[in-house]
Amino acid sequence: MSFFAYIGRYFIDLVISTGSIAQLLFSSFLWIFRRPLRISRIIEEFYKIGATSTGIVILTSFFTGMVEALETYHGFSKFGATSMIGYTVAISFGREIAPVFTALMVVARSVSAMSAEIGSMKVTEQIDALSVMGINPIGYLASPRLVAGFTMLPLLTILSNLAGNVGSYLISVYSLGVSEGGYFENIRLFIDASDISYGLVKAAVFGVLITIIGCYYGLVTTGGTQGVGRSTTSAVVLASVIVLVSDYFLTALMY
């Protein structure tokens, strides 16, 4: 019976956590439109989520584009279709790789720091101090991060697309000997604006989901410094899983 009790407790906790995250998301969204508008806080989060993640997003996307070009070349060369490498890399980055990899990099770089920062404030009673001073913790801590996640993830995804396609172009044309004209011509002929816009929509959704998860686990932190570590780990794991799971449903919905 202890096994079934454990399973039941797990699903009950899952339902409670899901409801609490949804409630936090709704409250954070409402506080975006309430005064005072914390423009300085939003700009600060733009820097923390966007600027600090730019380097790692560009680096990983550049080498991922190179790897995909290599793998695609060895497959397409058997059918004499190496000129399709550019289009294949462009559509895969535009629809899937760029938004998903960008979200995962932001989870590792920024969401973990976000959860640890808010968790440290919680265990040191700084959040209680905000409430005493008449400052709503959700409006001060969660809403600016929500706006930053929604805004910066699509911009980082654009950089990821550019870096991945540049890496693919360099390795395809200058290392593998693919025709430069054919490489770009197939991209021009077959790529569609929706292939890019779908990825940007995904990135915006991912940005909202991962930031609200990071804020939630920070706000529910208990147990001192060890609790901060547990909250950070939980936030990173759940945010990464949510990115991959929601990617499937968004893909199915868009197609």
C-alpha cells in the first residue's frame, strides 16, 4: 500500500503545483498592467535573461548548425541532393532547433539563477519585507520576469537562427564543397515565412512557461540554503521537461 500511497501523493502534488503555477501566471499577467509600471525592473530582467544568454545561445547554435550540415551532407550525398542542405538546416532551425535550444540554454543560464535569487530572498524573509513595505511580491518579482521572458526568447531565437545557418553555410560551402548558388537558391525557393514565425511563437510561449516556473519555485522555497538548492534543481528540471513536452503540442497545433 505504501507504493500506491506514494504514487497517489505524487499525482496530488503534481495537480496542486500545476494549479499554483497557473494561478501565479494569471496574477503575474494582471500585475503587468497595474501601476506603478516598473520599467527599470523590466529592463533589468531584459539584461539578465537576454543579454547574459546571448553568448551561449550563439555559440551552441553555431556549432549545432555545423553538426547538422555534416550529418545532412552524408545522408543527402547518397541521393545527389546536397544542395538541399541549406533548406533543411534553415527549416529545422526555424521550426524546432532554434526555439527549443534557446529555451533550454536560458533555463540553464537564467532560470536557475532566477529561482536561486528569489529563493534566497524567500528564506531570508526579504519577500516578507516587501509585503510589509506595501510592495506586492508578484508584481515586483514575477511580472517583470514574465515580460522579459516573453520578449527576449523570440529575439534570442532569431540570433540562434542566424548563428545556426551561418555555421551550416560555412561548413557546407567551404568544407564540404556544396554549391553556394544551389545552397541559397533552395532556401529562397522553399523556405516560407511561417517556418520562421512558428518558431518565434514557440519561443514566446517557452519564455512565459520557463520564467513562471523559475519564479514559482523561488517563491515556495523553504528550508534555508539547502531548500534554495532543491528549488533551483526542481525549477531547471521541470522547465526543461515543459519545454520539450509543450514543443510537441505546439507543433501538432501549428501543423
